Amino acid sequence: MDVPELLESASLLVSEEIATENDITVRDIWDYLAHDEWEIALGLLEELGDDHPLPLTFWEKLADAAEQLRLERSLAWCHWRCSEIRNGVIRADLTLCPAAEARRTTPIAGHGVLRPMWDIGHLSPAGERAVSIAWLWVEHMPSLEPGGRATVRLVPLTPSHWTHVQPGQQITMHEDRTVAGTAVIREVHPPAGAMPTR
């Protein structure tokens, strides 16, 4: 499929009642598509998908369109959203340790490339701390400086390790044996297949 077909197909998966914070609906997006404003249409479809749960197919089509348009950030975000649907997502408030107190002295990339270890309360058979891995996306920021604070999205590498995590729980981030940051869980969304049926 080419870009307009992908975007039209994705837009058909969005209910006409859904709107962005600025009251943009899928009808408005169709107007952009009719005028070959594909980048704008893609951005608005992403925005609609960020505010409302949409199926994996929606994000896959947007990823294909972003790839054809060579929009790297959109491509990364759409792939990220696919991972959230498959593996679940945890939103948390993360505070990185200051550079003087931690091994990291450079900012972390905000677009889902870092896969730190997390102490989420598991112990090894020997009774030692066991960590679990989750990819990290910093919301609304291209990077996060040492000592900085931001809301982050975590996609577990092994979702079954994270089933006990609850809002309000504090977890610690590690890039080595030392603590790199602390996070307080805000929301937990299981993988799409693990969600109860209605």
C-alpha cells in the first residue's frame, strides 16, 4: 500500500465520535488526506490514537506510512505503540540520579532505545535482588538529563514479570549494579491479549 492508502485504511479504524483535545475528528483528517497533506494526517491520527485505545493494525499502518514518508520519530512512536499493545505498558514518574551520584553523566535518549533493568521487587532463588528489563520512552521530551524528572512509558521485555506492579509502587532503575533512578508507577496496562473481555 502507498501512503494515502495506509492512512485512509488506518482512519477507517477510528470511530467518527473520537476527537483530539482540539476537537479534530477523523472527518478533518479525511480533508487533509484529500489535499495530500499526509504528514499532517499522520500526526493527527497519532494524536487520536494516543488519546483512545485503537487496535494493533492501526499502529502498524501508521508505522508503514511513517516509514514511507521517512519520518523517523513517528516511525519509532508507532512501533513503540505496537509494542505497548503486545507487551503492555507501565507509565511512571521517573527521577534520574544526579550525575555526581550516579554512573551516568549524559542524558538518556527519550525515544525508546534504552532498555534498563528495573528492581520491581523480585528475588532470585538465592534470595538476591532480581531485575527485569523494560524499554523506556520519555513522554514529551527528546531526552532526560541526569537529575531530571519526567513521565515515562515502560514496555516490559517479559510481561509476566510485571503482573504484580501497581500504581503508587516505587521501583528503581539500573544500568549496572548502582541505582540510576527511581520511579513511581502511575498506570499499568496489560498486554492487549491479557485484557479482560467485555
